[in-house]
Amino acid sequence: MCEECGVGAAGRYEIVVAGHLGARLARTLDGWEVQANPDTTTTLIGSVDQAALHGTLGRLRDLGITLLAVRRVDREAAASG
């Protein structure tokens, strides 16, 4: 693992998907804050490790939810602050 680049380490991630997720599904996404956006997308924000991130991405795929973006946000916040 690359300690300097943080590969495999826990981080803060943002996932944007098409549509609004139902309340029942949103409650099952442990570790993620779920935010419905006015533009009919949903943003998931969470501090998770790589296994949890990939598990969530796989679950969204299995449910047929369209993935629009995934990005690590903690490095950007640290760089700007």
C-alpha cells in the first residue's frame, strides 16, 4: 500500500447518483449521509475505507442506480484550507 498516496486508507468520499433514493434505501446505507439534490440527483457523503466504498458502489450497481460521479473530498478540503 502507498502510505503517501493513501491507497486503501479510509477517506471522505462523495458519490453522486441519478434520481432520488427512497427513504428505506437511504436508511440502509450505513456510514453515508444521503442528500437529495434539487436537480433530481442524490449525493452520498461518507468517511469510509476502500472496502466499504467498493461495497456501496457494487450495491448501487446491483440496484440499477446510475452512477454519475465518485470523488475523494478530504484531500481537496485539506489543500484549500
